[in-house]
Amino acid sequence: MGYRVGVDIGGSFTDFAVFDEDTGDIKSLKVFSRPDQPGEEVIAGVRMLGERYGIQPAQISYFTHGTTVGINTVIQRKGLKLALFATENFCDVLELARLKTPDMYHLLSRRPEPLVKRSMVFGIAERMAPDGSVRKPLDEASVERAVQAARDAGAEGIVISLLHAYRNPAHEQRVRDIVAAIAPELPVSCSSETWPIIREYERTITAVIGGYVQPRVAHYLGSLQAALKNAGVQPEPRLTKSNGGVMTAEQGKRDCVQMILSGTAAGVIGASHVAATAGIPRCLSLDIGGTSADIAVIIDGKPQYGVGELIGDFQIYIPSVSVSSVGEGGGSIAWVDPLGVLKVGPESAGSRPGPACYRRGGTRATITDAFVCCGFVGHSDLGYKAVEVDVEAARKAVGELAGQLGRGIEETAEAIIQIAVSGMYTEVSGLVSRYGIDPREYAVLAFGGAGPMLGCFLAREIKVKEIVVPPSPGTLSALGGLIADLKSDFLKTVYADLTPDNLQSVRQEFATLRERAQQWLRHEQGHVDGAEYVYSAEMRYRGQSYEIDTVLDPAHIESADIQAVARAFHDAHRQLYGHADEQAPVQVVSLRVVISGNSDKPRFPRHELRPGTPKAERKVRVWLDGGFQDVDLYSRGALAAGHRFDGPAIVTQDDCTTVIPAGHVCHVDEYANLRIAFEGDAS
């Protein structure tokens, strides 16, 4: 027995969650992130685990890691100079995209520059038909010319995305072999292997993002593996995936597109575990770190999934935990535009220079500085004593904005908080509309270094029934990596009407996908202790231009029960849109099997409830709701299960600060979660 370690790298801090396999205890740690030297913070954290807790590298039995290297590569546009090989006469696929205006309220807004310039897109003479038959044979001479042209243009890698390759990848595979023979020094990837989905733009942009980040991610993972070995960590690191699962680092080197949203997914998995343990049937997870606020829907302890999540300026069409992000985290910078309007984000102070109050060189006001100026933060050190809060530095930074606006420091600080909450409110409103949910039936589960600071302010705007703050909110994303199971998705596009004959073909395709999934789990991941499967199909009414991912009962597939399969789709359509046409013909566009191999999970201890009112450490003066107030300050470690107290109040702990405005009541449940509700709604 030993220690299972989960790591999550954020914009300001890198979080560690450590599960003791002998005692079941969970320990936490934070160190500053190193965007200048990715991976250094992980090694520094492993060293500090020994210094703080006496945990030696050789005692680590399991190591999982979420990284932002891939997504940062896209955001910063520091990936490979790629060439794209597309079907002749279809070379404008990235330029055309979906012909949508990025900002529907800004007529002059422009779509972002593609990751591959138009001059680096080369046509290949070939053509597959929609049914996968060869309409025009591959002209290998055109491939040789394209390779030479790509070389002459300075290409550092090649992505191949040919028309209808999702149905028949033969031409893509042959082009790849020719490239490997002519230019073995160039990394090459095929869209049909990256993620074989229907629709050319979606498949192409996903393949391009994968090819764009793959060498940098592979280098990072290789360096991390070597550094962990040198530090004495024996187990092979596993990586959190965009779909909320984990995979080996070796697979991550080859299939990095599957882990590009690993950080945000791990947080939602951690929040789902807290919600399931505490018996919270419906909640919105609110993960606010240094650079962004990430919001997701959790129902019955399970996150919601989707495709088309944003990676910088681009959508990526792989299965992922559905997360909406807004550029307002604790380190987001406040500024005044040329018209004299106060704004917040999306630029972040990050780990260095960080907020002004961190004493790491930052001079511009951030959301964290605003909370310091209002008196909510600064009563204890932050980040496990990594930061000693400099109140005067925060007041100076916010004071510069206050001077431009002609307002007081506290008024300006509160305005910064209100603007941040407003941006989150807009994002939550879109999420509520997308899922057709009533926020009054939901709790907000706030975590991350800044989530508990802002959670109550957002909750009272969207009128949710409760705010939940877990015992160690600042490191919940790292804990999510420990909770995540081995998991992978296997896809097949079929594009067929739902008829008895076609349903037999669907059954055979599902069997093939299941076999591929078993091979992956047993032979590639080394998991032999059983598995769970989820069958689903992307379905639509004939004539619709969008699909609904519909979970199917394997028994209905095996028995070819066409009525039950159709009914599952009608029910899904009705739930999402409020209506269904059960007489309309249904199409099956693609099939998916998701396989999961369960991992051992930490169990949160359950405490006996001892009702009572805790004693506040002291009163502190804060600026809240337009004026100064004296509020109670509590230490999280002094709160016990059953304690109950009223706001306004502040709760401090090593990894975050929880702010409870007036009109709220807080009680501590049997799992040591803070459960905060509006007075009168606590029941």
C-alpha cells in the first residue's frame, strides 16, 4: 500500500491531492505553476510532499496528471507549422469553416486566422463517395507534388483530411504511407484516425488541432516521465482525458487530442464525486481558478457530455465533459477601456507576475486584489502559505483604476467583483438554456482557488437553492484525477435510416466497437478487472441538420427492438426540445461505445452531526453591498459537522476563502461540506 497522487496544473497554482491507501486520508498541497518551464512545478510538488508530509517518491503507487500544455499551445499559437492535404477543390475547408459570425452582436467581427494558412493547404487528386466507394482513384503523383510543395514551404508536419474518409480511410492511409516514404522526418496524421466523424470541417479542425499540438505535448510527456523516474516515482503516469477518464502517458503521446481538455474535465469529475457522496441530485459545478471560471451541469452525480468545446478560438469535436468557460478567474485583470468603462478579463496575471497582492511583480488590479480591497481576503496566507497577502499593493493597484473612474477604492473593487459575476451570469444563462433546466432546482458546487469567494455572489443572481463548498475546494480538480476511471470512446459513422434491416447492421457495428474497446482496455491499458459499457447513437429526424446523442439499452440493440430504439430517441428529443414527432422517420448518423475500467476511489469520511453554533475567531471590517460591515471570521478547521451560523461571514482555510454575504445561512453537513442557502430557503 502507498499513496495515490493526483496533480492539476492551473494558471496560478499547481494542485496536489494525495490519497493514503492505508488510512483513507486525503492530503493537499499547492505550488506555483511554471508556464515558463512546464513540468517543473510537478517535480517541485513531489519534493514538497516529502518536506511537508514525509511522503517519499518511492511510496507513490499511482500518479495521475492533468495538463494544459495542449490547450495553451493552441491559445498561444506556438504549435507546428502544418501543411494540410485536402481533397482537390476542397482546400478552403478551414477558411469557410461554418460561415458563422463569431460575435452575432458585432457586425465587423472576424473569424480567427486558421491554424494552417491557406498557402499551406495542398490539394490531392482523389475522391471518395459518401458511401465509401471510390469515385476517383488516388493520383499518387499529386501526393508526391504536395509533399515537395509542403517541404519547400517549410512545413514541420502534415495533416491529411480527405473527403468522406470517415466512411473509407483507404486513401488517407495510402497518402500517409507515401509521405512517410518520401519525407520520414515529417510527423503525419490522418483525420480518420484522429476522430472519424462525419462533416468535413469538424473532422478537419479536430485533426489539425491534434497535429498542431502533438509534438509539443509528446515532448512534455516524455520529459515528465523521465523527471518522475529520476525523482524516484515508479508508476507510469496516467493522464486525465477530455471525456473525464484517464489513459497512459504513452497513449497520450500518440493521441494527445483526447487529453486537450483534461484540466477542466478533472474538476467536473471531482465535483461529481462530491455531489454523489453528499446526495445532491442536481448541481452546477463552478470551478474558478487563476485564469477562468468553468461551469458544468451534474445530474445524479454524473457530468453531462458533449462535443464542440472551445479550444482558444476553435471548437474541437471530440467527446468531452461539457464545460462552459468564461475568462474571469482570480487572476483576471481589471482595466478601463478608452470610453472609460470598467472591464474584467480575459487577460490574466497568471502565476507570474500574478495579482498585485501576491508580491511576485504584478502591478495591475485583478479580481483577487478586489477581494483584498473589500476586506474578504488577507486575514491568512494563501495557497498553503505560498502567498503572504500584501494589502497595500492590492489597494495601490485598484486605486489606479479608481482614480480613472473617479470612485473610491472599495467602490471600484466591488464593481470589479460585480462585473466578474455578470460575465459568469451570462455564461450560466446560456448553459441553462442549452440543457433546458431550472436553476432554482440546482445547487452550485463552488471550488477552485476563487470559486468559494465568488460562489455566493453568482448564486444569488441566478437564484439557485444552495451553494456547496467541499472540504478542500482549492485542490478538487487534482482529486478528480484520482477519482477518474480508465475510459475511452469508440466511434463509427453509419449514416442510415432506422429500419429493421439497418438495425441488424447497427448491431454488428456495435459488436465490432465493443471488441475494439475491450482490446484497448485490456491490452493497451492493462486493466483486466471487468469493465462497464455505455452504448449510444447520434440520431435525428430525417431532414434535420443536427443530431442528439441518445443512450441506448444494449438489450434493445441485441434483440433488434426497433421500437425501443426509436422511443429512446423520441424521449431524448422531447426532453431537450419539449416535443417529439413519433411518426417521423429517424436516421442513425453514428454509433459510440464508451468503455470504463473502474479505479479505486477515495471515500470521504462521514461524521456524526453535532448541532451547534461555532464561535467566530474575531470580527473583521469588510465592504459589502455598498458599505462597510463588521462580519464574523471563521477558520474552516474549527467548523464541525452540524455547526450552523448566519452570514455575513468569512471562512478561511489553506487553499481558499469562502465569502458568505448577508441573508445566507450556512451549515456543515456530515461530509464536512459547507451548505449555504438563502435564509428561508435552507430547507
